[in-house]
Amino acid sequence: PGEREENETAKGLRVQDKGFLNTAVMRSEITYIDGEAGVLRYRGYPIEQLALKSSHLETAYLLIYGSLPTKEQYRFFESEVMRHSVMHSDAEGFFRSFRYDAHPMSMLTSAFAMLGSYYSEANPSLQGQRLYTKGDEMSLATMDRQIYRLIGKAITLASMAYRVRQGRNFVTPPSGLSYTGSFLYQMDNLGEENYTPNPILEKALDVLFLIHADHELNASCTTVLQTGSSLVDPYSAISAGCASLYGPLHGGANEAVIRMLISIGSPENVPAFIEAVKRREKTLSGFGHRVYKTSDPRSFIVRKTADEVFKVTGKDALLETAMALHDAAMRDEYFIKRKLAPNVDFWCVVLAWFPSPTNAMTLTPTFFAGGFPLDFFPVLFAVPRVVGWLAHWRQMMLQEGGVKIWRPRQVYVGSGKRDYVPVEERV
Ligand code: ACO
């Protein structure tokens, strides 16, 4: 190391923790995970109870504000979220400016950032640095508005990305439908006046949204907080989180799972694939988790939900390959030793993550198993996760003592001081 590269203001021990294996950057009251026991709780409530009894929007309220809403609070929250699902018509031009084959996650990530340009009231650098202050009614109301807008518009932006890919006209968000009902309507309606989403799929999607709403400080949530810690507007922070989620080690894993299953093709090819994974030539997408060292508790909920979905969509052709892959991996010493179990992405994709819009089968062969196109899967993860990102963002903005900008340190291992050599003298 060179001279005095250690910052003299940094006190104490500096640890290098690659991948943040053991570094806590927040105290949080939102989500509890016990990865060894396979426990997941939102604000103390077991995920299984919420999946059975609550709804995505009620759980969103719980995650963001800390307690289950009263009837009145819920009615207000739901109506604000749904009211804000309508997008300015300018956004149509924005979506149409993408190439016909743009990945929907690229569109969604850009769309969240674009959204910020409409609401300067949310930007602390324009409105004064301490825009969101605990105990200040005005600033809390401003914060709430951004929360309603982001949750409400997430389904609309996602369905615009979908419709532009399908070459369809955009539709105005309907009134009187649930959050997932409106989402299905906006995706699927080809102009029918009396379109109603299939209630089984609407409910299944709601459960899937609920179990994806938060998962504490994963890569995307950390990115939202890191970005938000500079006091940027929440739209930009959510856009950054969305970009992080897109990667195949995180939310992009669901798309990777299905591509993997298609490439394996049938159960007899599974043993060769497993051997290739063990030789590290391939990745078994949908297996392994930084925190869970046993089965992801959400996967049980997904499997149960799937039974309902299959009644509507019929069984997936690649299900047998997936089951063979699952069974082979769970028996294999390589995976047992490393405590690698299926994560939520594996089962969501295989079993139920893509409940079919009712008429999707007739539309295009790129639909998989009568459901959504492959590259739309990460979007179906990003939309509900907006809730968790916002819950953590709000908690950070209102924390005791205010926000401290996230500025990690490094362990410098580069050259010591060197003198500049003119180009003619370099050898
Ligand atoms: N297939 C094969 N081997 C694996 C897998 C896998 N899917 N996941 C981990 N391993 C192996 C690693 O090679 C490593 O082996 P080694 O000790 O011999 O080197 C060991 O298991 C430990 O794995 P790490 O990579 O150190 O675990 P980490 O916590 O850093 O990564 C991750 C977790 C990124 C999820 C990893 O398991 C993975 O890449 N899985 C596949 C992608 C995936 O499904 N991502 C979705 C995660 S869930 C979510 O975001 C919703």
C-alpha cells in the first residue's frame, strides 16, 4: 500500500466482508428470516398466515406502516393506490420509443426513473434537503403520496411494457377491480367491454405478490437503500432496485429457471445436466440462497397455490423435467453438503408463477404453458417487491437521527505513490 491511503478520520477496525456475508447496515423492524429453520415473518406475522388470510395490498400496508390496517385505513389505502394507478398519457410515447424486442425489465427500470420526472415534490434536492421528517404531517403526507403512486403505477407500467411487446394498444386502468385484478385486466384485455379476470388466477397472483412483497436486505432492497441514502427521490431509488433485481442471481433467476428447463428438455437429460453443474459448467438456477439453508418457506405456499392454478391452466409440459431435476438435486451429495435447496423462484416458475391470462393461449406461441412470456417473469417479481423496497426506504428516511449516507470503505491493495512519467520516457 502507498502512503497515508488510510483515511485518518476512519476509526477502529476495518473489515472486508465480500458479499456482505455478515455485515448489518440497518436495524430493521420489517421482516424476520431464520434461514436455518425456514421461517419468514412480516412485522412478526408468519408468512403462511398472511398468505392464507390477508391480501397483497393489506400486507403492503402492514409492511410499510407496521401494523394491520383498520377497515377504514385499508379502504383509504386501497383507494389511494388504485386511484394512482392511472398513468399520464405521455408515458405511451415513452414505451413506444423502445425497440420491439426490448426486455421488459429494461423498460420497467427506465419507467420508474421516468416517473420521477413527473413529481418534483418528491425530490429533496429540489424541495429542501430534509423533505421527509418524522412527526411532520406535511412531509409524511408527501411521502405517502409517493408510496401510493409507486405501488399503484407499478402494475400499469408493467402492463404497458407487456403490451408494447405484444404489439397491443394500451388500456386505461379499470375501476372497481382488485390490485391483481386490475393488473390482469391491463395485461390481458383485448378490448372486451365486460372483461373480468379469472377469479382463481386473480387470487393466485395476489398470493404470489404477497409472498414476494419483501425479503429484507437482499441485493435489490440494499440497492434501493444505498441509492436512497443520498436523499434522491424514491422513483430513482426504486429504479436502481429494479436494475439490481434484473440480474440472474436475484430476480432474473426465475427467467433463468425456465430457460434452463427448456434447455434440459426432458427428464432423461437431467443426470447429464446435474453432472455439468457439479463440474461448474452450468448453474442450477432456482437453487441455493444466501440466507435459507433449508427449503424456502414461500415455496410451500407456491406449491399449494399451484394446485388451484392448474385447474385453470392445465399442467405445464416441463413439470416432469422440473420434478426430475428437483429430485436428483435433493438426493445428490454435492447439493446436500452445500445445503442447496430450491428457492422461491424454482417453484414459482415451475408451478404457478405465470398463471395464464385467460386468453393467452390463443395469442402467440411465445407464451409458455399458457402464461406470460419468459422475459416477463422478473417483472412479476419486481412489481410486488416495490412494496418491500418502499417499506425499507420509508423506515430509513424516518429513522432516529436521520439518514446517514451509505459510503462503504475499501481495503486498498493498489500501487504505492508513483511519479508521473511523460509518454516519451515510458518503456
Ligand atoms: N448451483 C450449483 N452450485 C451452487 C448453487 C447453484 N444454484 N448455488 C450455490 N452453489 C454452490 C457454490 O458454487 C458454492 O460451492 P463451493 O463452496 O464449492 O464454492 C456453495 O454452493 C455456496 O454458494 P455461494 O455462491 O457461496 O452462495 P451465495 O450465498 O454467495 O449465493 C445465490 C447465493 C446467489 C442465490 C446462489 O445460490 C445462486 O447463484 N443460485 C442460483 C441463482 C438463483 O436461483 N438466484 C435466486 C436467489 S433467490 C432470490 O433472489 C429470490
